[in-house]
Amino acid sequence: MTASSYIVFSYRGRDFLSVPARPAKLKGIGLRLYKESSTRRRLFKAAIRLGVLVGVDKWIGREVPTPVPKHPSFDFESWLEQVHRDLRISNLQVVISFPGQPGRARFYVNLLSAAGDPVGFAKISLDSKNDRCLATEAQALGALARYEKFSFRLPRVLVEGDFNSHRYLITETMPVNAQPVAAKWETIPRRCRDELAGISRRFQAVRQLSWWNAFCELRGEIRSLAAAIDSWADQEIEVGWAHGDFSHRNICRVGNQVWIFDWENSCDDAPLMTDEVRFAWALQSRKMISDSVKAASALPPHLVTPSDPRKTRDLAFALAFLCTRTQGGIVCGRHWSQIRQRR
């Protein structure tokens, strides 16, 4: 059974959340599953919750026949029928959320049983760039699932499929009561980083790194950092497995159990400082928008030590890798001169 109509909640012309118009209880479940990542989204979620409670949610949202009205070429009902076959479940309900970044060609689907219990979490790609991201995540989760000594958990891959010439990935759902870890580089993130990096830690020639060619394609945008990297290109550096988007937003816990998710930027030959650097600048994410120079230069002092050439090199390579994965990496790469001169 599929919903006959959906209510889509939008803010300033951008869709954030879509839920079946009926039954009413799914609206509350959808709000619990909707993971806000900013103050604006938290306020938006609170407004919707209040509207649902007083019965005016249809005045806040709009009722539509498809949960993804801004992607009219995507046949959502046909995709859902395919998922029914994938999971061998005949009756699924859905709650759909959309990325916060404008223009990102994807959306997310929380799959629920008829009773409203979580069944899986789907990422759906709408272009080739997101296809590659989902392929990377599926490969990483599959490879890392073979290791049994981690103190943290990763979501299991349930389905990796294709629809409309693009990919989708369904993984195990995070527990509804999961809470993000503190926004501090403390015991939990440091321990998880060390465990992850340790499984493939080694020295490798720079020009043989799997991401080297991708970095070279960015030289025109990050000239200062590229020049520094070129001076070390004939060396070997220490590498290991990195998450690649390691921040407090992608680490959560349920009691004593730690979960790490969103493995789309992961790599098994990333510079060892990668995840610590990524975690550090995630704490500066708002400044990245308002003052990118200040944010790029605000890395913790222990990561920026101009008097230590080896540490300077390790930081440069961590930023070089992150340039190939995130816009924040490119921001830091553009301001490498200011970063390395910091005292």
C-alpha cells in the first residue's frame, strides 16, 4: 500500500520534509526521524510540531500527490514498489527529507513498517556525482563490516540498487533515540579515529595515492596548497583509513553504544591527520559561510605548528585529501598561506 497524497513542508521555497497525509501518526514519527543540523532547521521542526499538535499542519505545508514534487521525472511509487521487492516487505510507509545544501541532487527516505517502526534508511541519487558517493559508501561499509574489533558500530548495507539510471543505497536505520556526541575532540572521536586509521596504517608514495589525480585536477583553485604539496610529491607519507567527513554530526550514541554514519567520503589511504582536521573545522562551519579566511585559520594550535616541518607537511596533505571530498577542504586549501603562517 502507498500513500494517496503527501504533505510537504517548505521554508523559503525549499522543501525540507515530506510525510504521508494519512495516517496522522506518521507525521509525529516523521518529525522524530527528521535530524536537524542547524538552528534554522531546529526552529523549523518546532514550528511543524506545533502545527501538527493544533491540527493546522496543512496550513503550514502543502498537500501533493508525490512526496518529491520538485523532482517530477522521478517515479517515486515505482521506486517504492522496487524496494518492496528488495526488502521482501509488502507494506511500507515513508518519510522523506531533503538536503540542506541547495542544488544537491539527492533525497533521503526513512522506510517504515505499517506500524511505523523503522525498517531502513535510503539515500537516492539523481546524478553521477551522487552515484559515486553512494558507491563509495557501500564499498566502505562492506569492507569495514569484516572487522570485528571496532568499539563503534556502522550501519549495515541492506540494499544497493539502481533506478532511473542512478543509484540508491538502503542501510540499517540509526536508533530513533540516538543522540549526537559532544562537539569536542575528546575520548570518543579520538578513539574511533585511532581504531579506524589503524586497520590500514602504512607508508605510501604520494603519486600512488588513490586520490592523487583528483587533487591534481583542483590545482587552479588551490594554488598555494598545490605548490606546497608539489614540493613533497616525491616522498612517502603515512596513511590509513579515514571517514572523510568526520564530525560530531556524523557520530551518535545510544547509551554506551557509539554509531558512525555517512561514509561517502571514506578512503583507506588518507593522510593520518585527515579526520582530526575535518572534525576541527566542522566546529567552525558557520564561520565558513560568513568569514572563510577566519574559519580556515581557526584550526586548533596543536594542528598548526610552523616550527615543525613534518607536522606542517602532514596538515597540508590532510587538507589536500579533504579538497577532493568537501567544499570546506577547498576553502582551507585556498587559504593555505594564512594557515601555515599562524603562530
